[in-house]
Amino acid sequence: MPGGLCGWIGTRSSSVTSDHAARGPIYISAGEPSGDLHASEVVRVIKAREGCDVIGMGGPLMHEAGARLHQTIDRMSAIGFAEVVSSVPRHVAQFARTRTLFRRERPSVAILVDYPGYHLRLAQAIHKHRVPILYYIAPQLWAWGAGRIKAMRQCVTHVAAILPFEQDFFARQGIPTTFVGHPLLDRPSIPSREQARADLGFSANEPVLAVFPGSRPTEVKRHWHIFHETANEIRRQMPDLRTVTAATSSFSPVTGEHQLAGGDSLTVVAAADVILAKSGTTTLEAALVGRPMCIAYRMNWVTYQVAKRVVQCDHIGLVNLLLQRRAVPEYIQGDLDKKILADALLPLFDPNGRQARGQLNAMKEVREQLGTPGAAKRVSDLALEFAA
């Protein structure tokens, strides 16, 4: 458990009013660092507007925002079918603690943030307590979970969607949905290329490749070696290449040619000329900043075999999913080869080249689809409406 957490788990907020206490606290749950970030913004808005008690599962960001945590997210993260199996014992233990908490605290509304493997099961238990459920950053059922639609329709009161096409998808399934915009738009202002490079110690002219192998330990394990080899392959043709990775708690391997940067990942994205990233939110960050990239992902063999049979979409990158076309190259499993990746990345260092220009034009389309700032406020509005 991170230092300093023992003293605040289970403590009660001193700002709870009698009216808020009478209606029950607001429960919010996040199972991994990215969820902790997005949930913390919702907590901050709710506390600022209402001062009501907020309880749940999360990490240090939710705590700093004013949530009273009954459990932290340490070691909760899992991804993929095989990885979820190995995480079952700790999920079962956490599930039991949460059910006990609901019997004791009687929350007025529950906000579940991402993390579908755990939260979809939790939703079924919460539903039995007749607590309204708002799902923020919805499960990607449009890609892989058609079989879970019925359970979600029965248990989830409302979905706060962050991708525009999700509103129509869930509405067609009979699940009330509001498109709240993407939380990335609420992040701090994006630094300029010059400022980002100054912060990271790069000169204005040297080529910079940013690599994002993932935030989970399993992702780093599968991606770091091939990403590092790819950077070395590019360096054969660009000897002055600098490479940088945004630091996470799961990442430790660093070499003399590679820089590990702390702070906001947007600074790393802004400092780069080109990005090599696993599929996920980083691809949208690259689109917001306007940096050409390649998307790569390697998963557990068992997970991949299952995914081939259940995944219902043609792309893995959010940029491509939003555009419904392959605007950014994607490489999975056996295609993660240093030569293949290097050959795809090298042309992108020419900002006037056909590949780079094509991607940058596509990213303008992506930015137009992400909505407007204020996702956390819209989610808090929905939650407080259901809690009333």
C-alpha cells in the first residue's frame, strides 16, 4: 500500500451536512490509475458543488480530491481474459468488502468508472440494493461484449459515454445514455513543442521518438523489449535519435539512450516528433497534440485466441475507431517486429511527407468528434440528479 494511505482509508469527511448524510453518500469506484484520474475530477466537482460525502474505491488522486476510500486500487489492474483469471482472488475479496459497505453506508448513487471486468459484476450486486448506477467510461460492448448487454440493461441506470458513437449504440440496446465528452479535453493546457522539449532537456532540432508501452505491468513486459529494439533500429539510420517514455509505477527499465520522464504524459507527447504507442488513451493524446504515430499491441496468447472470436470491430486504436478507417497503422501480435515497426515509423519524421500529413489531417477530424470540455461536470450533474 502506498505510503500515507493507511491514515485515510475509512476516515469520514468532516464536511458532510445532515441533509447529505440523510440521503446517503455518493459511491464512486475506479480500479486502475487512469480511472482514478478521471474519477478524481468528478469527486472534485461534486465536493465543490455539494460538499457531500463521497466514498468508494480508488487511488491517491481520488483521496486528494476528497473521497473517503474503503479500498485502494493496489494490484487491482488486469487486462485480457487470461490476466483477469489470475486476478480473480483479489477481486472476490474486494467484491465482498464492497457489498458489506453498501449494506452499512447505503449510498444514494453509484458511479462506476471504466474497469468493466470487475464493475459489471459489481453492478449486479449494487442493483439488488436498489441504488441507481451511473457508468462513466462505458465497457466497450460495441467491440467485444454483446453477450453482456442484457445484464447491463438490467442493472445500469444510465451510461455517461465519452465516445460519440457510444450514445447511439447503447441507446439502441435500451440503455439510457448521455455523451458527456472526452475527459482528455479537461486536462491542463497542452505545452508547446518548445516548452515540452525545454522541460525534458531536448534541443529544438534533435529527432525525438516517444514510446508508450502501457501502464500495466503485463503491458510493459510484453511491449518494452520490442519498442526498445525498434528505437535502436531507427537509430541505425538516425544516429542522433532521442527516445523518451512517460514514467509509470509499472515501468523501470531504462538504458543510456532512453530517457524516463516523470510528470504529465502530455508533455512527453508534445516533445516528440513521432510516437510508438500501445492502443489506448495515448493515441487520443497524440491526436489532440497532433503527432504522427504507430499503434502496436501484443497480448497473452490465450487472450488473443479468445479476442479473435469475440471482438467485433476492425481496429484497435481509438483514433481509427472514431474515424472508422485505418488512418494510423496498427500492428498486433506477430507483426510486432522491430524492422516492420521501424520502417513504418521512419517516414513519419518528415512532417511534410505523405504519411505524416495524412495522419495530421485525420487527427483534426478526431479532435472535432471528442466533444467539448466539461465531462466531469456533466457526470456530476447526472450523478446528483440520480442521488436527489
